[in-house]
Amino acid sequence: MSKSLLEQALRLKPHEKFAIIEGLLQSLDEPNKNLDEIWAIEAQKRLEAYRNGTLKGVPMEKIFENQIIGQTGKKSENRNKS
């Protein structure tokens, strides 16, 4: 990126900066059909493995518990038990 381009962008009004940032971010989020196809194939493989018993599921509660422990380093005391 050229220095003059950055200097020009920095002189823009806030709403103009926002419009440029939004446009740039949207250009990064454009769908990648190749990646979508790869993930679709992977998802199908995982589903087949689960159905034939070579891949085991993990209960949602366990996933959330592991996520909470990973973020805080300790188990949550405030879990709802229904």
C-alpha cells in the first residue's frame, strides 16, 4: 500500500472512512466456492463416519463445559440443571 493512499484515507471524514472499511471487509468475506466445496465434502465424510460408528458424538453440554473451562480455567458454578 502506498503511503499517499493511507494519508488520503486518514484525511477522510469518519463516515467516508467507515464506507471504505465496510467495502474492504465485504471484499474479504466474498464466498470461496472452492472452500465451500471442500467443507461440504468434509461434512459428508464426518456424517458418514458418525452414522457407521467410526466417529462418536460429543454431548453439547460437554462441549460447552469444555469451552467454559478453557476460557476461565475452572468449571462454571452457575450451570442450569433441568
